[in-house]
Amino acid sequence: MNKRKITVAATGLNNIDSPGPGIPVIRGLKESETLDIRIVGLSYETLEPGIYMHDLVDKVYQLPLPTAGSAVLKERLRYIASQEKIDVLIPNFDAELHNFIKIQDDLKNELNIATFLPSQAIFDERQKSELGKFGEKYGVKVPESHMINQVTEIRKLEESLHYPMVIKGRYYDAYIALTYEQASNYFYKIIAKWGYPVIVQEFVTGTEVNVTAIGDGKGTCIGAVAMRKLYITDKGKAWSGISLEDDELLDISKRVIENSKWRGGCELEFIKTKDDEYYLLEMNPRFPAWVYLANGCGQNHPEALVKMALGEEVKPFTNYQSGKMFIRYSYDLIVDISEFQQISTMGER
Amino acid sequence: MKVRKNIAISENGFIFNPLTGDSFSVNETGVFILQKLKEEESEATILQNLMDEYELDAHTAEKDLNDFLSMLQNYQLTTNE
């Protein structure tokens, strides 16, 4: 069968110990049975391993950091589009999504680059700081959460929340605090790295279970695969995991995707308590770094996203194999300094 | 007591619970009991089968079976339906 040739740009090439989803997304795309996909990698730093993975990433361009804003990003993409015909762009970082959502219509209209992102309103609804309202609106249990800007607010929260409590950054990082001293330390650590606000959350005891899912933006969940981490790094990232057959968890996840009319990939993080109750801890607005497991189980979510971005109708996946495991590994790439020089000085390779 | 739906038990005693992602290894006697449970045999029948198969007295067989069944329940591998 002749595969249709297209070009997809993807960010998240930081395939490190706390990996971005870019490389797993690209692996899924490269395994498409109907599309022959050329990959344009979009990087932020010169040592992102994906830049040097020639078998997966055909060409690389550096992007300005998200803090530079959407106008600078658009200008850079305009240059990239003058060099490459990009059909679809998949942003894979939480922190960059705001900019891409803002310019998604311009990308389509001016540069003919398709994306498949939620609207700003739906994106904002699932922000960590809005989790309580989100849970109520979409009928899913969530732990009590508060957004704070001053360390003294932790004292006030001690009236309703007990230790241990979870101290979280706006985008990343979460620490379990057993005392006020620990909580205040984590508060400062988080604001130094991620800025304000800081989220203080009730600690729910149980087993962490996660779902990678994709919605069509019209109220249909196209795919969902549940996973439990089997081995985690010191940063809490999955180094190994196994796909689960948990109908209730999938039902809850589908309900969230369908009712919120989520458009694109996402990750739902839950705690399953001893009483078999599920608490949604977070909804991450992009594919997780373990999304390649979904492909291994029979649901190629990145491919489905690209097809929907191209305006094609994708039928929802109805099942997947449980008991499939992923085991991450590290691998040293040997790279000549000329290649590093190329990306460092020219901003592309 | 029944083995939960979808629990996979291999001949060499490897058990996988797809609901929780847990896996376990049991010995030959464990496989013997699990197979009987899967065949929906009653606990009384399994007890008698254990005594016959391993030449055990009633007291030892009952104690071992009860220990094993409570362990299965603890790990959410069985239901009482």
C-alpha cells in the first residue's frame, strides 16, 4: 500500500530522564500504516537528544523560549514554513501550549499549518488551580486544592487540610510536605523555578493510575489507554509501566474527555483509593511521555491526532491489549561537535 | 469464592491482574488451588482434592488452604460472588 507523504513538526525532543513526549509521539507517527511522515523537530535547547536522532527526526529548528511570547514564535514559524512545507504541528510542552493556542488560527490561515488543540477556554478550565471547579463540572472526584501566592497562606489552609499535603508548581513539580517547615521550603523552591501561583492540594492515599487519551473536540473520546507505573525515577517519572484493563477508570476518563469536548491529546492522572474510588489529580493538556505504550497496545494516538488535524474522520478505538509493558532505557548517542555547532550557531540542523 | 474475571494464570504459576497491573508467582500447589477455583469448585471440594493430591491431614490442608485464600483475597485476585 502506498503511504501518503506528509510533514509533521513536533516539540518535546528532550528525551532525558524526565522526558518530553516528542520522541514517543514521533515513534508513533513513524509507525503509521497509512502515512509516510517526515519529521521536523522543534527544539528549545541545543542538547535535547531528539535533535541528534537522525532515524526519527529528519530536520530540526530551534524555537524561541515560550516566555518570548506568541508574536516571536509566529515569526520563527513563518521562517520555518518558508523552508519546509509543514502539514501538521504537534506542541508537546505544557508551558508552550498557551502561545500555540493563541496563534493556531493564524498558523492555519497564513502558513497552512494545521494543529489540533483545545480552545483557550477549555485549556484554562483544567488548569491545576481550577481543578475543584473542573471536577464538579464534569462529575469526577478531585482532591481539595488551593492556589496560593504567599507562604503564610499555608497556615490558614492547615484548618481544612491536614498534613501530609501536596505542594505543586503551576506546570510541573509536586512535593509531599509533612510539616509547615517542609511546606514552606517547597513553596519557595517552586516559585524559584516555576513562579506563582503555588498549588496546595489534599494528599489522597492510594495507587497512582494514569490514562493517555485523545478527544475529537466534538464530544467523542477517540482513544484511551490506562497504565500503572511499575518503576519510577527520583523525579516520580515512569521508567516502566503496564497497561491496565480497568473499565471504571476508562469510563471516568471518557466522561471527562467527552463532556469537556477536549480536542487533542491529554493525560489524566488519578489516585485509586483502597475503596476503589478514583480521584483526578491532574489533566495534562498534551500526550504523556509514555504515549508510545498506547501504540504498543493497539491505539496509535499520535497518528489519530494527525489525521484529525488534517480534517479526516477518525473512528474511536474500541479496545486495547492489557498487560503490555514499557521499559525505558538510556542510550548514549555519539555526536560530532560540528553538529552541535550547527544547531548552536545556526539554530537548525 | 471465585477468581476475578480476566485474571491470567500461566501453567508455571505466573499470575497477572489486569485491573491493578500486579503480577505474582505461586508454586505448584498455588496453581493447583487457583485452577480449581477457576473451575468454580467449592472450597470443600478443593480441600478434599488437596488432601488427596498431597496426602495431607484435614487440619494441615484446611489451614494452608485458608491462608492461601485469604492471601488471594488480600491481593484482590478473588471475589465472593
